[in-house]
Amino acid sequence: MGAFLEYLVKRSRLLSVLMLTFMAALVVADVLIPTGYGRFPWDTIGGFGALYGFVSCVLIVVVSKALGYAWLYRSEDYYDKRTTADSEFSAKSLADEPSDNGTRGTS
Amino acid sequence: MTETVALTSAGWLHPSLLLILGTLFIPLLRDRLQQVYRIALSVIFLWTVWQTVPGVHASFGFLGLDLVPGRADRLSLVFAYVFSLITVIGTIYSLHVKDNVQHMAAYVYAASAVGVVFAGDLVTLYVFWELMMLASVWLIWRRRTPESYAAGFRYLLVHAVSGVLLLAGIALYYSQTGSLAFNQIDMGGPAFYLILLGFMVNAAVPPLHAWLTDAYPEATVTGAIFLSALTTKTAVYVLLRGFPGTELLVWLGAIMALWGVVYAVLANDIRRLLAYHIISQVGYMVAGVGMGTAIALNGSAAHAFTHILYKAVLFMGAGAVIHMTGKSKLTELGGIYRYMPYTFLLYMIGAFSISAFPLFSGFVSKTMVVEAAAVDHRAWIWLMLSLASAGTFLHTGLKLPYFTFMGKDSGLRPKEAPWNMLLAMGIAAFFCVFIGVYPAWLYSFLPSPVDYDAYSLSHLFWELQLLLFTGLGFFLLIKHLGGEPKISLDTDWLYRRALPATTGWLRRTGGTAWNAILSLLLGGIHGVIHGLARHHGPQGVLARTWPTGSMVLWVAVILAGSLLIYYL
């Protein structure tokens, strides 16, 4: 199965061309074929889904990353700095029990 | 006063009771025998749940309260079905684990979740609610790392607070209505809001959600499957039962759906990313509860059902990666699809399901909630939910698998996950595809009759365009989307940093003020003591001894005086 996936990955250029063609065809079909819904003003605009999907993606990434850099991101040990006493205590009390649902090294 | 009248319909054994009693035998068994026993127990549990028919199966009076631990109707059965199904899947996934505490905790947890959905009264509900918390925390602690130990305690504290809110609400509700029956809470006032708040904490509604994304990524690999399935979905069930049509929940649900998406962009730990998407997906269900129409309530219940299954596939896939590589961060993973191809493919089935691709389960349930918003002409809610839909595919369907399984080679050479993990993922993935292809099966046991066609041309066009062009955006922005070795602040900052810092500050400044007051008071007291010592001390005026001769003289004077008065 791994070999089959590698075969596909090697042909990623062909696959992306196929996918882009399908996407273009989809938009054209949405423009040409009326779907019968008219509950929102945009229901009747062909290809609106494509536009909304693309804009959503960019919006989510830009807004979230901006929030992250401006405000929310912290270093990974942010919460550990002040709880060393607590960690030492728990590490000591847990040390004699080997973990059997933890992690296994790579082979 | 203890009148105990049992009204148990013959032949119905409470599935929770069965599972909890069955759990007691786990420590007595070992190795292969224990594995067989656990599978048998979970399958019998599944069977008893699926055999349950609507009706009141158990009720009795206790200390003057009417308790109904066995009320089943179509709403409770949908949830009980999927809870019991995930118990079997979780059992298979954790078959290789040798930790009795974890197995017992998982079963008591699952039994309590089913206990909550079969509870016909608020007292039974509360008891199982708290039991769920007490059992589930062990699935976090048994990871046995300092982080999981601390996260488990925070989890416990938050849920203890929610339990107190709920209990206070129940007590008020009982004192005002005189009834304990758990149906729609159709009164205003503090009782309504206290119970709602208690439920909202477990549903992880922002800003009360941080316990989830704090604790779940620290849980054991196998325990996370039960955690991701049970707590939030029992909360969705109680909201569906108690608070349908509460307008506030529509907006909270839509905000929830987007909150999870924003934080998932920032997440680096794969299970934390998935945990944020639990919040996002539960947002759809909460919004559905708030809309309160038949299609919306059906949509919420259906989405809970499909969500439990696809989220289990995703958590199992991420868990398998962590189990085999020892790494859990996007920045440390990559390029392992060659070595774990089956894990990768099964994960992708879960990813397509959560993203609501046609022919996968999410499509037939998520579009139902979105459709409910369209029917009600709620344009903003509809746009917010669609935005969150794009975000779901962006992270769970593209970012996480790309940077975990593909992307740059991390140098990791893991083996494929063990057969039992793959089998459990396979079963859950089967249901994801089965429900997507044949939604009538799921629709047949939703709370109300379903008059909805997911596969209309409009839905197909809309979803496919939305998702595929989100994918286009992903590949254009891919340079900015990899994980970053950072953590993001969330509302748990309040009780992890702000409150400890405040109490520390209070202790320090309060200590100084207290010392000042103390020295002022002591100064006064010292003054009094010195004054007393001056008069009454060894050198004081009042401590001098008086000569006895003068005493005798005065006695003689008084006696002479009284004699004189007598003769007058």
C-alpha cells in the first residue's frame, strides 16, 4: 500500500491538473445549471461556493495568524515556568511506575 | 420515609448497571482471557442498548423523590446507540493496553454517559454526570506524565465547578416546580441559567471550553477516544432535551464553530488541533439546539452520531502516530505515509467525513444543521457555519495530514500501527462511509421523522466548490500553514496564570498591609501593658505593702464610731 501511495505522490502534477480541471468544470456546471434554491441572495449566483470557499480559507489563515502573532502565541514552556514545584512532586511520585500506554520508540 | 417501590419492566437490565458490574471482574482476569472478556462485555453492553425500546423501564421512590433511571425515547436512544458502539470500538483500539485502571475507568465512563441519556429525572442525571467526571479523569492521569497529572487536576476543578452549578440549578428548580422530571426546562430565572451553565461547561461552549483542549491532548492514546466521544456529546443530549429553541445557543454555537477553527490554525500538537475541532463541530450541534426546529434538532442529533464516529477515526489515527513515533507535534512529524499507509488512509476517511465531503457521513448530518439555518433565513449563522466548514477541511483534512504524513521527511521510520488499532479505525471508518452512502439508516432513528434530502444538486455544488477551493487556498498558502513550536493562550490562561498571579499578588501585598496593621495594634497593646506595669508592677505605686498598725488603728476608729452611733 505504501508503494501505491508513493506511485501517486510521484504523479502529483498530473493529479493536480486533473483536480483543477474538475474544479473548473464544477464552477461552469454551477453557473449553467440552476439548482432551484433562492433563500439567500447568493443562492442564485453561479460559482459563489467556489469564491466563498477560497475567501474563507484566506480569511481564516490571515485572521488567525494575525491573532497568533499579535496576541496569542507564547513559548512552549510558558505555563511550566511557575509550576516547577508541582511538576517535581508529580514526576517523583510517578517515576516508579513504568508507562505502558505511553510511546514506543521508532524502529 | 424510605418507600422503595420498584417499577421495573421485566427483562430490562439497565445497560449502565450491567457494564459497571461487569467492570468489577476486569482485575481478576489476565492477558488473553481479559481481552476476550473485555470484548464480550462491550458487545453485550452494545446489545442491551440496541435492544432497548422506547418507554419507562425503571422508576422508584427514594427518600420521597421520584427517580426514573430508565427512561428511553427516540432522542435518548440515538445517543445511547452511538455511545455503546464507540465503547466496542474503543475496546478493540485499546486491546493491547495492559492497564486495568484505564479499562475500568473507560467502562465506568461509558456506562455513566449512557446513564445520563437514560436518566428521566435530574437527580439520576446528576449522579451519572459526576460519575462521568470522576471516571474520565483517570484516562488523563494514566498517561503518567507531569503534564497529564496537572491537566487532570485542572479538568477535575473545572468540572467540579460545573457540577456545583448544575446541582444548585437542580435544587432551585425542584424548590420552584416541585418536580424532578428531566424535560424541557421551560422557566426563566436563576434555575434555568444555572442548569444551562452547568451543561454548557461540559459542551465546551466558549469561554467555558478550555478544559477540553487543555486535557484531551494530555490523555492516554486510547483514553482520548472515549473522551472525544462522550463528555461533550452527553452535554449536547441534555441541551437537546432541556433547552431546545434557546436563541442564545444559536449564536454561541456559531461562535464556537469559528473559535475552534481559529485556534486550530495556531495549534502544533496534532491532538490539540483535533480537540479544537471537537469544539468547532459541537458548535454546529449547539446552534442546532438553539434553532429548535424539527430539522435543526434532528440535525444536531445526527451530527452528534456521525461526529462521534469520525472524530474517533481521527483521534485513533493521531493516537496511532503518537503510539508508533512518540511524537505529537506537526513540527516534529512528516513524511511517514510510506510507513503507516493504512493509518493514513483510514485517517483520511475520517477527515473527509468531518469536512462533509459527499459520500461521507459528515455530509448527511452537517448540511442538515446548515439547511436548518437556511430554512429559518438566518443568513449570518449560515455564513458563519459555512466559513467554519471551510476551516474544518483546511485543518483536519489538509493541514494535519499533510504535515504529519506527507510534507518534508522528518526522518522517522515508524512501523504500521498494530492490527487492533487498524481494525478499530476500520470499523469506525466503515460507519463513516456507510452513513454517507446510505443516510436513511441514520435518519431512521432520529428523534423526529426526517424529511430532508442531503444529496440535492444545490448541496452537492455548494459543498464541493466550498471544499475544493478551500483546498486551492491551502496549497497557495502552504508556506504559512506549517506548525510552529509555540502554544496559544486560551481562556485557561485565566486559571493557569491570572488567578494564581492575583492570589500571589494578594498574598504579598495583603501580607505587607497585614503586618502594618498588626504592628499598629501591637504598639497600642504595648502601651497598655507598659501603663499597667508602671502602676501594678513590682515598682508600682499600687504594689507597695501597707503597714498593719494603721489597719488596726482604722478598725478601732470604725468600732468606736459605730459604738457612738449606737448610743445616740
